[in-house]
Amino acid sequence: MKFFIDTANLDQIREANDLGILDGVTTNPSLMAKEGIVGHDAVMQHYKAICEIVDGDVSAEVISTDFEGMIAEGEQLAALHENIVVKVPIIKDGIKAISYFTNRGIRTNCTLVFSAGQAILAAKAGATYLSPFIGRLDDINFDGMELIKQIAEIYAVQGYETQILAASVRNPLHIVKSAQFGADVVTCPLSAILGLLKHPLTDSGLATFLEDHAKAAAK
Ligand code: E4P
């Protein structure tokens, strides 16, 4: 399973990249706004900066909701860097845009996915990645992991090549379950990645090893 970081914060992207486990980055308009990145030129520059840090796919989301607008934005984004993946919402014009991009060799990430039906349409359109939002489903009392399981089963049965990119990840357990249920990629905040490291027995075990070593060395 590939690890993407879900942020537009350059420091966090660098920190995750320095771990040596990072395969890519996902952003969305809210994450860009959170970093204060507004305006066409600033947005383009920021995507370039991300691509310079990480040697992997970088999802850049279109703002338009009509076909022509998505095409114009997506082509501009894709031309920025070979690692840019155009992120498109699962709406009617979005599916049309994904089919258009697929036919022209432009890679896509179909976003805001909350159902297996949406996942089937996106795969038919040839999306490179599909982003089911686990956390937002959990937030409204639906089991996000069940959706990952269902899509993984459908894609395996049908032989779809679209990669399942588990998104809206909130905690380390979402990462573990995504791996267990067959996600190809997980995109997560830095806190969830670092959360994978945590175990009290690791901490107490390490403290004991260091104490024992210090005692023996002092003899
Ligand atoms: C990434 O592709 C998604 O836009 C992101 O994971 C959404 O996460 P959120 O539900 O925490 O906003």
C-alpha cells in the first residue's frame, strides 16, 4: 500500500518525505486555503513547490464544476509537472472530464466518493485513483471501512485497474484497516502516520533497555 500525505503544508510534506516512506501528496481546495494559498499564480507555484519536494504523485484539484472549466484547469495543472494528478469530483461533468483526461493520457483522482455506485462509474471512466472518504462517512454514523471493503471486492471481481485511495483518514486505525481491506493507497495527515509508531510497550521496553545499558556501563 502506498502512503500519501494529505496536506498542502510544505513543512509537514518535508517531514513525511524525510521518513523515506512517502509515495505522494493529496491536496484539496480546503487544504490549500488553510495554508493561505489563494489566486491562480500562487496555487500553481505551490503545486510546483510540492512536486520539488516529493518524488511521487501529487493530486491537484479543479475548482470548476462544468466540463469545459474542468478541462481547461486540468490541462493546465497536468502541464505543470509530470507527477501532477488532476483531482476531479464525482459529478456528471466530472465523469465526462475523467473520460476526456483518460483518453488523453492525463491521470486523474476521482474525489468525494461515498458509494460503490460512484466507484463503479469512476472506474468505467478510467480514473487512475478513486478517493472514498472514510472519515466523513464515520462522522455521519456510516462505516467508512465497509465502503473500502465493498469497492475492493467489486474492483477485484471486475478487474478494474483504478487504484483505491483511502481518503479522509483521521487516525492510525484507519490506515491499518485500509491496508487490511485492500486499499492501494492511503492518504493521511502527518499525525495519523506518526500515530502508527505509538505503542506503550515500545516506549517502556526502550526505556528499560537504555536503563539496563546505563547500569551495566556504570559498573
Ligand atoms: C483527500 O484526497 C481528501 O480531500 C481529504 O482526505 C479529505 O479529508 P477530510 O475529510 O479530513 O477533509
